[in-house]
Amino acid sequence: MPRDLSRDLPPLYDPRFEHDACGVGFVVDMRGRASHDIVEQALTVVCCLDHRGAAGAEPDTGAVALTSIQMNLSRVIGPAIGGVLYATLGAEGAAWVFAINAATYGFAVIGLLWATYPRRTTTEIAEQGLRKVLSGVRIARRDPFIAQMLMTLASFSFFSVTFVGIMPQIAENSLGIDPKSWQYGVLYAVFGTGAALGATSVGTFLAEREKIALLRPGFVAFAALLTVFALLTAPVAAYVVVAVLGGAYFHVITCLSTALQSHLDDDQRGRVMALWIMGFGGTVPLGVLVAGPFTDHNVRAVMLVGVVWALVLAWWSDPARLARKARVRENAARGS
């Protein structure tokens, strides 16, 4: 005989609302006082709700998306400094660019030493040796959503983002801009500014939108803007178009990253995100290496190949199909 839970409880309580294995947590101060204790208790609630029919709000806060801003600010500051150094110091400017770049790593070291975070993870990985190294690959192969996010990123970086690596050839051959001039530094800085704004948009006014639903329009916008940029010959127009192109580029990248990280469990995150970094930063140089022999005389053709592949990815990124793939693991977890 179940115990009557309504005894000594407020009149609005109804025992019919009691359910097992499901829950939503609320943490409030009845007097409306703001304190950090509320945040700490809310984080505890989120951990307790994992796999209990509810989820924490952190995937929707845009925090993951906003991490892309720091990367893009470097795209703004770095090329601008490099362009000025090249223009004023000539050949010696290259040495100063590398020296300043090396010195900036000191900030990263200081940040790591300053920050407070767990030095060791509590996750235990049963695999050893090579199987441990490849554990991230096995996680991706078992989860169709993770696999598609990683394959989309890697192929997008290889075929469509090649223009980033051949930007000097685009500037010189199509736009008549000297790659060692301050004008080129401004061109790349404008591109970085657009990329930073694109990442910011996903983490701010688009934070509540489903990220997989933003992928298809992002790919289509990227393809249209890359087509325009490939056909341009006027430098003034190029500054405007490359800024918007940078926004579309990092809109897509940030949506992919946010969707993937929101899907991952904490014990999977490090292993899978290592593959993400390889796909994001590692395949662009490979694409540039393959496209290199064609850039002097066919730079537009190289960019248009990227346009075609972006449209292919727009077709592949069907929100309904991605949602079904994301639910595969959830359904398996409920079945177990």
C-alpha cells in the first residue's frame, strides 16, 4: 500500500504527479536573494538529472559557441600586426612576426597556471595501448550523430575551407593585393572579424535555436558567399564580402561544435574532441597541399569546388535526419 505523500504538504500538491526515473530540479531563494550558492546547487542538480528524463540547461546557454571568439580574435589581431610589420620592415618583418607569435604562447602558459581546475580526470578507460589511443574513433563509429558531425567537419575543412590557406594567391591573382602589404593584413583581419561575429551570433541571439537546424542555411549562405568571393576582382567589394563569408564560415563551425559537445558525455568529451581538433585544424593544410599546384592559374576553380561541396553538405545536414541520429543513443540508453 503506497504511503500517502500529501500529508503535511501544501494544498497544491497532488500525489498523482509522483513518477519514478524522471525529474526536473529547481533551485530558488524564497526571498529573492542572489548568491553563488544557488549556482553551485543548480550544478549539483544538473549532475543528478543526467539520463533521468531531463537535461541541464548548459547546452542552450551558448557558452560552447562563445569559445570560438578567442580563436577569431587572433585572426583579427595577428594578420593586422603581420601586415604592418611586413609593410614597414620588409624582409625583417617576417622574423618579428614569428618572434611575437612565439611570445604570445607565454599568455597561454600563464593562463593554465593561473586557472583552477581538476588536474586529473576521474574517468577510467579500460582499453590499453593502441586500443586506448583509438577509443575516440570507436566512440564515433558507434554513434551515427558523432560520426556525421566529425565527417562533415573534416570534409568541409578539406574541400571548402581551402580558401583560407590560399588567401595570398586569391589576393594577388584575383584582387591585385600584395600578400606582403598592409592591405592584405586588413583583408585577413576583416575576415577574422566576420568570423568572430559569426561565432558570437550562435552563442548570443541564436543561442536558443536548435544548432542542427542552423547548419543547412549556414552551408547554403557559405556557398553563395564563397561563389561571390571567387568571382570578385574589385578589392573594395572583397573587403565587404570576405567579412560576411567569415561570419558564415564560423557560423557553420560553431554550430557543428556546439551540437557535438552538447551530445557528448563527459567521459567521452576529451577523446572525441581530440578528433574534432584534428578534423578542424589538420585537414585544411591537407586540402591546401592538394590544391596548391592549381592555385596559380585556377584559383577560382579551387574555390568553386569548395562551393559545390558546401552544397552537398547542406543537403546532407537534414535537421530531421540528424535529430533521428541523435536519438539513437538516447533510445539505446533507455533500453538498457
